Amino acid sequence: MKKMIPFLMILGLLCCKSILGQEESLPLGSYPPAIPTEHLPNRLYAFVWRNWNLVDPEIMGKTIGCNAEDIINMAASMGLPPYKPNVPDFDRRIYITVIRRNWHLLPYAQLLILLNMNSNELSVALKEDDALFIKLGNLKPQIEELKYTAPDKNAIRSASKIKRIAQQYFRGQNTFPPFQFIEDLRDASGKKNTNVYPSDKEKSPRIVYSYFGIYGDPLSDTLQDLYPDGLMEKLSQSGVNGIWMHVVLNQIAPGGTLFPEFGEGHALRIQNLNRIVERAKRYGIDIYLYINEPRAMDSTFFINRAPMRGTREGNYYAMCTSSEEVQHWMRDALAYVFSNVPGLGGVLTITASENFTNCASHGNQKGCERCSRRSYAEIIGGVNRMIEEGVHKGNPDAKVIVWDWGWHNHGLAPDVIAALPDNVYLMSVSEWAKPIERGGVNSEVGEYSISAVGPGPRALQNWKWAKERGLKTMAKVQVNNTWELSSVPWLPVPDLVMRHMTALSDVKTDGLMLSWSLGGYPSPTLKIADRISNHSELSKEEMLNELAEERYGRSAVKAIRKAWTAFSNAFEQFPYGGHTLYNAPQQLGPANLLYEKPTGYKATMVGFPYDDLQSWKGVYPANIFAQQFKKVADGWIDGLKYFKQAIAMADSSHRIIAMADEDIAKAAYLHFASVANQVAYIINRDKLLEKDLSSSDKIKIREELRHILKQEIQLASELFEICSRDSRIGYEASNQYYYVLQDLVEKVINCNYLLHQLKL
């Protein structure tokens, strides 16, 4: 979940231009020239490299006008491993990754062929899949059509050099394919008809997202493997009793006579939702729907519906919730869903986020004739009231969890809380507004954080007002990972999580949302909330020791606890800030490419970091920013030493899981260390581009750059080895794979190219 994107950023998404004469339109934004791939022979080779084993060679050939054999031959000439056919549904699980890696390589027309999408499908994905176009920078790089031509001698020679590097990595060893973790989590222990979660714990919601859920339209197919028995069972055993999923209301419910275009395919979606709900119930897990409604519609939708049209953003208008017709549809649609899926646990609502929904969702209610006469609190409270009425009309026992995300620009919200209906939960991000100091720089938490332990003053105050009204309260927390680092399934910092959960137990909230789209893996840290609630007779240290013993065996407890404490202490040095979380390269780590000269591109929200150090560092001076990441990495090294000791002490029955967890911990280290390197590289690269440098300064800077590039090669190589045996690394549900194996080899090629270009 991200902070509400400024209005001007949203305009990049909403203002679209027609593409190649197609009836539908796709967004272009500022449409700057694409960044060339100078470290690879040419764009054709880059296309083959980046799509190899992600897209079928036949489709790749169709995209650029050649046959599959041409693609296969080019791949072999660069030393890429043999092609392996992908499993069913692979395309759907990887399409965001494919979009991202071809964003600077292909124009839209060819991207549609590669993705096997039409322009309307891609347009919906860019708009609805967790603000995907914003993550891509609110722009499409300008690039001409890529046409296949037989490689010339220079390209063949360059490819052979790349092959010598690639063959050092792709040695024919057995590597886990992408999404191997789904197979690992597919099957349960056999107790499929047993509720493994004790019924006396069900009163307090503990909700996560599926570790590998599909974000955009998760109910449009059978999708049994998004919520397999093995995952359900392990989550239940970790103390989870709820899973939330993203839906769009006009896709899962009919629109009636007012909106006949709504609800196409809703019967299949309702059928699939019932199937998921029924299966989850076997493990004591309820399904909650994430409701962020009503979604804005384009201008054509309102041609005969002007009285329902609200405030405007670009070519989109809000479905005005002051309109009785819109109110009736929202209530009826939710009542329909909860009547036809009676086992649903409830909803969680967001009413002021990136998504343009009600007229006040972006604070622009003055643009609507009706809403301009209503207060902000009346509008936001009213939307939540109609959601509550619809849900409880369909199922009076369902829970309605109202999230205060974005209200009054993430400020205090006594007026909105006062306007809420009586029988809802008020949920707030626990750590929000917590004052922190990192590297001598003072700031406060403004996004999810594990490194900063909550609760903070905003949540405490909003909960207080809610309790005074008689409302129940919930805390939104992250216990596995955050945008501080989302590329690993969980961060081994249980000491920090234990401190946070203990503090929340003192506040006495009525439930926990334990993850956004990231953070739903069944890990040891996920169990901590359950331990706090149900083992209150134990001290914090006793609970952590118990967790360590369960996972690694009694003989390894002492060393593991030292490792966890070292990691936790190191993580408190993370240079926290909203700019850093969204823009810095910690999600890609060693996979993020380096550039000989500044690209001029702005970093994008957990998408492309580019080389935009100004956006990475936020409130921190560049040198302090690099130092803080180095402090985290150095402290992580201490923790890894203790982890090695624990593996040596662990008995054979616990050693395999200990080694896998060590890989997760080491992958985190490699990411943190790489960010420090990348900052140092950009600082020194830009110095080298300055005029009037003395010869001695140039020599010193070049030596520093050489050292950094050599380090990055080492970090990428070490991460390659880890990723080759653990398919979880580099993956997050809403962004899919940030990187795959060949991206780490490409980084090595990239660094070698820079060493040559900079004459190092």
C-alpha cells in the first residue's frame, strides 16, 4: 500500500493518447526516448535475453517477425540455458514482470503481441493492477518497432563475449524455476477437513494477503493454486484466520437496469469466490474483500448519466456517491455478493487512496456540484456507511473493517470517525507518525515499517476516538517485510516484531491486519502475534526462544537468537523515508543496472529506480544515505556469522530449513550492500563527469569506481547462486518477480561493460 499519489501524477495515467489507430487507448505520459541497452549487442539481443524462458520462443518470434528457431539460436549464441516450456497459468503470473522488462524495448503494439493481450486488457491492467502505470513512471518510453534482422559480424562477436560470461553461471546445474514455491506450498498434511485453527481464537481477526495472489482480477479463472491447501494450512498454523483479496465491485456484481454493462462474467467470479471461501473454511480462515469503490469511469460512461457524474481527473469522472442511483447500486451490489457468498468474512475498505473513487478520495470534492456542499467527513463517512449497509444486508454477521488510510492526507480524523456507522472496526497503520532518527536525520514514519517499532501517535489517537464512540479497533502492521525490502519472503528480525506486538497487546486492539500485498508468507515472524495473544504467561525472550527451538532445534537456539538480535539492531539503522521506500533500489538490489552517464529518468514507485539518487535519498544527504545502508549491511554480516554457527549446531532434521533461512538472510544482506554501492557509484560517476578535475582526482575516482563495479559483480554472483536454489527471492505478489536469474547475469555483463568503457 502506498501513500496517495499527488494529483499531477495521476494525470499521467488518466490522460491517454491513441496508439497506432486502435479504438482503445493506452497511456503515453511524457513519452521520452527509451534508455538504450549498450552493454548488450543491440536491442534485438536484449529482447531475446530479457524474455528468455519467460515467453515462448514462438510468441517472441511473432512479436519481432521471425521464427522460433531464430530466437533459440540467438539465445544459444549468448550462452543462455536451453528453453523450458512453462507451466499453465505462467503467463498470468509473470505478465507484470514481462511488461517491466520490455518497457524500454518495445512499443505498445509489439508489447500487446508479446503479452497476448488486446489494448483494452492492457489498459485495464495498467489502471487497476495496484497502480501499475504509476509504478512504470506515468510514462511509456518512446521506441520504434523492433524488427528482426539476421545478426551481423559485430553482433555475433559481441554475443560470443557475453556467452563466455553467461556460461560461468548457466552451467547446466539444476535450478529451481520461477514459482517453484507454489509447488512447495500446494499440499497440506492430509487434514483437509479439519479446522486446524482453534475456534476460540476466531474472534480477533488476523488477516494477510496470499503470498502469491494475483492482484488485478483474481476471480476471473479457476485459480485453485492461488489459495492451495498447503498455504492455507501453514497460514492457519501461524495464527492467521483471515485472507484478504482484491476485487472490483463492477466485475463481481451485476449493475441492474442502471448499469447493464457492469457484471460481465460475474457469475463465474462468484462461483470461484464460493469455492475459495469453502476451502479456506476448512482451515479456520475467512476471506475478506478489499473494497475501494466506486471506481472512476471514463467520460463516455456518463454520456446519458450526467446526474451521476462527480469530480473530474483527466478523462475520468467519479461516480458521485451523493447520487442516490450510485448509492443504491453500491448497496445492492454488495448485498448481492454477500447474499450469494454467505461464507465471506467481511470487507476492508479504503476510501482515500491512489485509486480515484469518490469525489473526496483525492480531496477534490469542490469539483462536484453536489459534493462541494458536503463536508469531507460526510462524504468519506457516507461511502463507508453505504458499504456497511450493503454488506450487512447480505450478511449481518460479516465484519466491516474501515481503514483510515489517506484521510485528511494521513492526518488525524476525528470528524470522519464521528461520521462512521456504529458496527464497524476502525483500522489504522500502527507505526504511522512515529518519530525516528537515523544517521542524525530526524523524521517520522509515513509508510509501513518494521525498522521503526509502533504504535505511533496517529494510530493511538484515532483508536482512542474510535473506542470512545464504541467502535472496535484494528492495527495494520507488517511482520514479514515492507517496502524497506520486499524481495525476500520475510526479514529475520523477530526482536523488532516482538516489541511491536507486545506494545499493541498493551493497547488492546481487537484485531490485526498483518500484511498488505507483501508479507503473506507463513514465516516464524507471522506466529509472533498469535504467541503474544495465547501464551501471555511467557516473557518475550521465552517466546522468541520457543520459536527458535521449534524451527531450528534446541541446540541452535542460542546462536539463532544472537543472529536475530544482530539483524534487528542493524535494521534499526535503515535510512527510512517515503522517498527511499518507493524509489531507492533495495527491491532490485544487485539486479539494478548501472549507467555510464545520467539517464535523466526519475525513479518510479517500486518499479524502476534508474540512477535517480536525488529521489532515492529523500531527506538524507547522499553520503549519510550510503553510510546508513552500509551500517545495515555491516550489522547483517554479524548476524550471518551467528547463523553459520546455528547451522553447524542444528541437528539433521532442522538443518535444511536453517540453510534455506540463511539464504533469505544473506539475500537481504546482498540487497542492502548493493544499495550502498550504487549510491557510491553514482556519486563518483557524477564527479568524474565534472570539468576541471585534476589528474590525481581522476585517478582516485576511477579506482573507486573500479572497486565498486568489482563488488557489484561479486554481489550479483552471490545472489545468483541463492536464487538458483530458492524461487522466493526477488518475488512479491503485486509486482511479481522484480528480477530473474538472467537479470543478475546481465548485471555482471553491465559492470564488465562499464569497466571497459571507463577504462578501469
